[in-house]
Amino acid sequence: MEIEILRLSHRLPRDERISTHVALVARAFGASSITYTGQHDSGLEDSVKRICDRWGGKAPAGHFSITYEKSAIPFIKRKKKEGFAIIHTTMYGLPVQEKLSELKQKKLLIVVGSEHVPGQVYQLADLNIAVTSQPHSEVAGLALFLHEFFQGRELARKFPKAKLKVIPQERGKKVLEK
């Protein structure tokens, strides 16, 4: 199973934090990479690479990557030709719980919006999927989609190449350095 994320229309300085959070959720919840469009942001790329270096990349291979593409539409079309199913997460889509069975055993490109999403993205998508039909964060939408897709198994995911590891406890913070 290969899952990649496409973050649309990154804007500086408005989206610095939210795009970072989309990348962090993608890595932690099982995607192998994130590509972003909009404004190029080496700070975003450096931040994601630092997180991967300290906390590990995607399990089990141990690698998560971030890349920039100038334009989303040619990238989506290229991924379709490579055999990826294009999944656009949007509050206007069909309920995720009704469509999950169609997605198993496929390579997925999950498109996560930002500013106004062009109509062509809706048309190119194989599925426009909603985790709810109410306004919500694109970070929450991605997290819930991946959680449903992996049926909660992503919560136990291990990152063997991590230099840091949180030791769960009821109170306080305990982090081990490897």
C-alpha cells in the first residue's frame, strides 16, 4: 500500500503552521510522502526533514519525504497515469465510511486543500471523500481519513529509525534519546 499526500496552494506566511501539521499527520499516520504546491517554502521542507530525522520517517521503511511541485493539475494527472487513485478530502464529498471498501489495495494520492480548490481537482479525483459535511480543518480531515482507512492500526505504528521516543505516562513528559 502506497499513500502519498498532495497539499494544495501553500501560502506564505498564512499556511506555514497548517501545512507543517498536514505533513506531520501524513508522516505519523502512515503516508510515505507529501508534495505541496503554491509558494515554495524551504522552511517547511527543513522543518519536516528535521522532524523525520529526530522522530523517524514512515514505518517500516523509515523514510518520509517532502517535495514541491509548481502546479497541482499536471502532478495529479501524472499520478493517475502511474496508477494512483486520486482521493480529494473535502466536506462536500461522499461519506468516508461508505467508500472505504473501494480504496483497499490501491496506491492513493490524497489531495488536501487550502484556499479555494479549483473545480478541476473535483473532476480529476476518483473520489471526493468527506469525514463530515461540516466545516473543519484540513488537518483533521486528513487524520480522520487515514485513521478510518487504517482502522486504527496507525496508532500503534513504530518508527525504528527514530532518535527520540515518547514513553507514555499519565502525567509529565518522558522522552528517551537513542
